[in-house]
Amino acid sequence: MPDNHQVERWIERFPLIKGFSAAHLQIARGTVHFPVLEAGAVAYELDGACANYLMCIDGRTRVFRMSEGGREVLIYKVGAGGTCVLTTQCLLAGGGFPAESIAEERTELAAIPASTFQQLMAESPEFRSFVLDDYSRLMASMFTLIEEVAFAPLEQRLARRLFTEAGPDGVVHKTHQQLAADVGSVREVVSRILAQWAEAGLVILRRGQVEIADRAALASNRLH
């Protein structure tokens, strides 16, 4: 059984749980567990069984596919307060997980077993509404990503990724290889673009880091 602190953090991150009936809350609390993944740990393998509905309390996972040539293609990321749309699809429609998922940093999850997920979907209007609304929103974001990868220039995708990943100090703690995987390219091409931006004063390059030096100029020149 999870301890009260874990349950409280889960409910704080996902307030919908407060709307459960007493019976459904008891079912959820009695079956949920809280796996913790260290950075680099596997959340799901390709074609693996979807045994749980996963809700991210803290941390972040990345969901991706590997091409036949061994290149990683990012599909989406799941951060705190998020769920995994492909896991939801597996639980709703059956079949194995159609991608791979790993933790990018230490990640704490709330895992609702598939049997409990199906019961709550059938019996709890609050849970069903949350799952379907969240699924629809995540599917829309996936189509946006597909459109961006298919049609947006690489420089635009890379600039957007830098803005997404940058901390409050404007620093992105990622290697050129990791950024290349995020935008569906290869390290050599990404390194060349970053070097050009560094020469123009838009970014500052350090080992394992990219600092956005001129946010306005980068946005003006690369996002339109």
C-alpha cells in the first residue's frame, strides 16, 4: 500500500482525483503504486505490454522511435502533471506500446493497473472525462508535432526546441546529439547551425550546454 505522502502528492498534481466518489477513490488508492525511474531508465519498450495508466508526478520521460538507420525520432515528452497518450491508446484499444519511452531525469509516476483503469473508465464519469479530454488534447499536440517535423524548416524546429528546453537562465543542458534527436536530424547538421548562431551572437556554446544569448533576435530570425 502507498503511504499517505505519496497519495497526497499524486492528488495535488492531479486534482481530478478529489472529485472521485468515495468508492472509486478507495479503489484507486488501493491499487495505485508509485514507481520511480532514474535518468536513463526504461519506462516502456517497443511492443511492450501496457500494464498501467501512467500519470507523471515529477520528472520527465521522452517517447521516441528508432529509424532503421538507428536514428532516434522524438514523438513527444511527458512532464509533471502529464500522461502518456500512447499508453492511453494501448489501454483503450489493446496492443503493445508502439514506441519506446525512457526517463530523461529522475521521474516519479503514479501507475494505475490496467484492470483498475478499465473499471474506473466504466464506472467513474470524472475519471472517464479526464482521460478522454486529456487524450484528445495530447492527440492534437501530436498532430502539431507531425506537421512541424514534416513541414517546418530545421532551423525553426531547433530554435523552438531551445526555447522549450531552456531554464530561467536561458541555458539548455543538452548535447548537440540530444538536440539532434529532439528535432529529427543528425548531430553534424545541428552543430553547424548552432555554430552559425554562435558566430552571430544568438547563442553561446559550452560543453553539454547551449545558452540563448539573444532571445529576441533568435525568435525574430528563426521562428517566422
